[in-house]
Amino acid sequence: MTIKSFILLMLAIAIILVAAYLVLSLYENNDDFDNDKNNNKREVNIKEYSVSISKEGSGTVTGAGSYLLGNTIEITATPDTEYRFTGWYKNNELCSNNSIYKLYIDSNCDFMAKFERISHNVDLKENGAPIPGY
């Protein structure tokens, strides 16, 4: 083995050792890991968030519950007869007017599904002529 090969080998070993040290120090200083000194196990604290759903008007909503960080879920709104779905709202701001809304879980969130009554315009007539006052 030449001196040049030996120096390159030592340099490669040093780089590997530094990288291993950095990786291990990241895990030791990370609050998401709980070290158990007695049996050298590491537990990961999994974050869980809640999705709350309320409604205004008449309809059915689904999807509320507790979910793990990083999940993608669907919340759904189904209007009752004589009602229509008008939108999903978060902090009084419209998020979507689709009755099925997909969202990525990264925090607790509160949604409101809004439904409104369908109005029917009726022309009242008697013998083909409008009735006065209606």
C-alpha cells in the first residue's frame, strides 16, 4: 500500500466516524426521542392532533377525530332534504365549497360545515293571472 492510498483510507475512515458522531448527536439532542438508559431503547413520541367539526344548518358531517401527524384525511358534508351545502369554513374563512374536503394533518383544527335552506320561488296564479299581494 502506498502512502497516498493509506492517507486516502484514513481520510475516508475519519469522514465516516464524523458522520456517525453527527447522526448520533442529533438523536441524543432531539426532544422527540426518549432515551431509556436501563435497556438502551429509544421511544418516538408520536404527535396526534384533533379535528373538530361543527355545522350550521341541516346536514350530516363526518371526519372529526384524532389523527397522527402527517396523515391526509377527508371530512364530508351531506345536506338534508331541502338544504344545500355551501362550504367548509375555518376561522370564518371559506376553505372549500366541495362537500368532500381533503386535508393534511399538521395541527389541531376546527371546521364548520355550512348548509342553507333551498328557497323555492312559487308564482301564485288564479286562472292564469297573478294573484295580487303574492
